Amino acid sequence: MRLKSDVLVQAGLRLCAHRAIPVTVVHRGDPDAGAILVKVNRLEHGCTVLAQAWGETGRAVWLAASGETPVPEEEADALLDRHLSRDPDLWVLEVEDREGYNPFAALDI
């Protein structure tokens, strides 16, 4: 049994707040089962879009949907727009951290 998406998002927001890392919910998705995308804005170092997926063990893994190297913010936003046009139930969060912090990586889900 998986946690509801809105519960996971709230956990991610709290983890960012605990570290004083700015985070914004850019798009609210389905509260029960919406997939989560995270735009990690490394400011002058570019952005990485992370997509939630489920590994073979049933645990969440975070894949770099934008590729292995950071991309300009405009490119990351265009990728998010394409995903949202196909699935309006997605959650989209933006984290601003030069180190590339993903709050969901710390959760054992």
C-alpha cells in the first residue's frame, strides 16, 4: 500500500522547510494517486526535472527526466508543460537549491 500523493508532497515540503530550502507547489495533482515531478532549480547551474517511478522492489526511485546534466530553466519548464498536458493529475514541485536537494530522496517510500 502506497501513501497518498498529497501526504508525500506535505512530507517533502516539511523536509525543505526544515533545511530552509525554498520550495513551491507549482501544480496540485490528484491528492490520492497523482505522480510527482520535482524541478530542482540549481539557479545559475541549471535545472533538473526528476520523475517519480517505482523500482523492482516497490520503492520509489527518482529519475532525471530532463537528462543527466542540468538544463536551462526554460527547457525544464517546457518539459513540465508537456507532461502536464498529457497528465493533469501530476504534482509539480520546484525546489531552489544550488546543491540539487531532492526532499523525496530522503523518504523511504
